[in-house]
Amino acid sequence: MRYRIIASGSTGNSIYIGTDQYHFLVDAGLSGKKVERGLKEIGVNPKELTGILVTHEHDDHIRGIGVLARKYQIPIYANERTFNALPSQVGKIDDSLKRMIETGSVIEFGDFQIESFPISHDAADPVGFLFRNKDLQLSIVTDSGYISEKIKEKIKGSDVFIFEANHDVEMLRMSRYPWSVKQRILGDYGHLSNEASGEALADVITNDTQKVFLAHLSRENNLPEIARLTVQTILKEYGITEKDVQIMDTYHDKPTALEELKEKRVRILF
């Protein structure tokens, strides 16, 4: 299983995940050109995309889906309420390209499985995604005000997490945002703080977990260094150190490297 975070943040989000046979985007909240460039840099022709999976209808997740779908005839996978809530800026998407998926269902492509699950955000029917290839699992959880016990149970033990760490609470409180926006972000249907991200990760990281990518950082109310240090400090309190799990940055203006998840971690016990 290969993956690359083309962009992640409050200004736009798109993630590539694929195998030799199947290629997916999770969201396309950037211009079509930026997504194309992020794919071509790793040798993926947009024409080869099996589909675009949509987490929810906010602009920073869907800005480029219409352009890409029409240009390359890429199927779009989303639940019914998300399709119905897509803004007019997306443009017309031909019915032949719409693939309706029920929240909580599993879709299969050979030995590649994709499962959606509900998250807590102020959107029509927002979801996270689990990708399974053989015995490997990658979880994507962003845009959620909190992480329920059901979600923790679902994603626990993933080999890789792409996990929201949106804001530093004090930076947000001191920011120029209107109080109503601050309340939205801090609420149960908003975004995970660095602290909340660390606490949730402590409950779902296991010996199988290799990497955690901190995602959807606010440009106004967070810094990669603060997010990383906060999460690492909390995890260390639970006995999880950098030797156990790598904490990785993501970027709003550039992609991460192409990563390959090949096999389960092998631990040698002395």
C-alpha cells in the first residue's frame, strides 16, 4: 500500500492511497492542477485513478473534485447526504460518475478494502476512512470535534494514522477569529486540538503502529513544531516514545514523500 499526503490543512486537503492495481484520492480540496502535479510527481496518471472518496462537502475537501471527475472520467464515492450537500461551485457531475456508498459500509477492490465510518463535524454526513490491504491498515481521521469510543475501537492498531491535530487551544483563544468561530472549532462538531489528538492517539496506538501523520493543521492557530511536540509529550506520558512510533508532519503547501506500507512491524523481544 502506497500513500502520499498531497496537501493537508485548513486551506486544502487531498491524500493519495494506492496499490499496483488501484489508485484512490481521499478528497480533492485543491485546484485540479495541484492535484495533478502531486500525482504525476509519483508516477500516477490521473487517468489511472479508480475513484475519489469524499469525506464531507466543505470547500477545502471538494474544490477540485468536479474538475478532475469531468476531465478524467473519475468516479466519485460519497454517501447520499454528502452528494446532496455539494456546493454549486463543484459543477455538474454526471450520474454515471457517482458511486453512492452507505456510511459504515465496506467496498472491496480485490484484496483492497475501504471502510467508511461516521465522525463528528458540522457537515451533512462526514466520514473517516479505513484502508485495508491484506493484513495492513491505514486510518484517516480529520475534521472531527472529538473521537468517540466507537471510532477508537474501529481504528485501534492501525499501522499508519493520518490524524487531525488542528489547533493549539491557546493560540486559537488569542487569535483574531470571531468568538462564534472559536466556539465552532472548539466544539464537538469542530476540530481536534493538539492535546485532544494526543490523548486519542494514546488510546489507539498499538505495537503494530509505525507512523502517525499529524494532519489538517490550522495556518492561523498552530505550528507543526507545536503540534508535534504536544502530541509527543502526551504520548510519552503513556509510555509511547519516538522509538515506538514516528510522528510525521504534513503541509498545506507541499506534499509529503511517497510512503510504502509493505509489512507488519517485526519486534524482537529480548
